[in-house]
Amino acid sequence: MAGLTLAVLISGRGSNLQSLIDACTDPAFPALIALVISNEPDAKGLERAAAAGIANQVINHRDYPTKEAMGDALSRAISDSGAELVCLAGFMRILSHDFVEQWRDRLVNIHPSLLPAFPGLHAHEQALSAGVRVTGCTVHFVREGVDSGPIIAQAAVPVHSGDTADSLADRVLKAEHQIYPLAVRLIAEGRVSVVDETALIADSASPEIVLLNPV
């Protein structure tokens, strides 16, 4: 079925991109990917996009003197693709104020922690250092602050005794692959609205969907 048109921004291997590609292969899924953009020319995610027949391009941050100039280039490419929602999937660049505001409430990110806990880099190391028993991942609308913005969906993942950052990351990644397509589906179905900087989900008793992942 035709649906919400996505642009996906990546910097690396693109495993969350692949989860969205896989979801979009289902005729009942209410979204499709129009464009994949990477700021890294050798990102493996570009190969995933090409294999799926999705238009893709490189907008290398090194080619732009400022993040504002890069943001303008990103916006032009996204607009030209017809995308209505921008999905950050391991995009490792700070976006300009103007870009974030232009795509306000049409720009989402996935982060490997239960925000607002452990924002920024090394979220799994932060979780282990804090000694938490549960961590997880969050899909949220993007605001200018690091890993801030209204929370759309979260998945909780247990921290096991003896976990390393790598083993915990592997477990959380499985949850990421479940929750990102879920969040996109909710948006595509028109079930998500932002009121007073809180994402409200229609037909839900809470402002976010919480999944418990027992792996």
C-alpha cells in the first residue's frame, strides 16, 4: 500500500535502516522509503539501500564549511525526494538548528537507552557504570538538545550479570529493530500528536508505547 514517505539518514552499517526496509516490504505497512542519505561514503548501509532498490546518495559533511550548509544540502535532497518523515538511523552528525526546526515533528531518532537516561555517546557503558538492572531504547522526535524531544516509543531490555557493553548492545539492538518500525507505523497511521512537548498516542493510555523484551 502507498503510505508515508521516508528519508533515512545513516552513517554506518545501517542495521536499523534494514529493519525499516524489511518492514516496508510488507504490503500492509503504511510507509515506504524514498531516499537513504549517508554522510560517510563507505557506509555499509548504502549497500543495503542499493540492494533494496532504494535511491541513495552521499552528502559528505567534509564537503561543507558549516553544519548549517550541510543542513541546507540535506533539506534540499530530502524535499526533492518527496519524503514526509526523516528517520535518523545511526546518523552521527549534529544537525543544525534550522534543519531541526524545518523538520520539526517530522524528524525522528532512535537512541540505545531509555531516555532521558544516558543520552549521548556510549549509552551502554553509561548504563553498566550506573548499575541499572533495565535499559533499552527510545524513538523520539528530535529537538536541538542531544537526544532530546518527545518520546514516541520505548523498549525495555534487562541488563544481565556479566554483561559487557558489546553484549548489552547486541541485546538492545534486537529491541531497536522491533521498535523503530512500530514508531514509524504509529506516525504513518496518524496516531501520534505532540502536545506541550509530549508525544500522545491515540488509543493508548500512556504517552508512549513501552515494550518489554525478555531476551
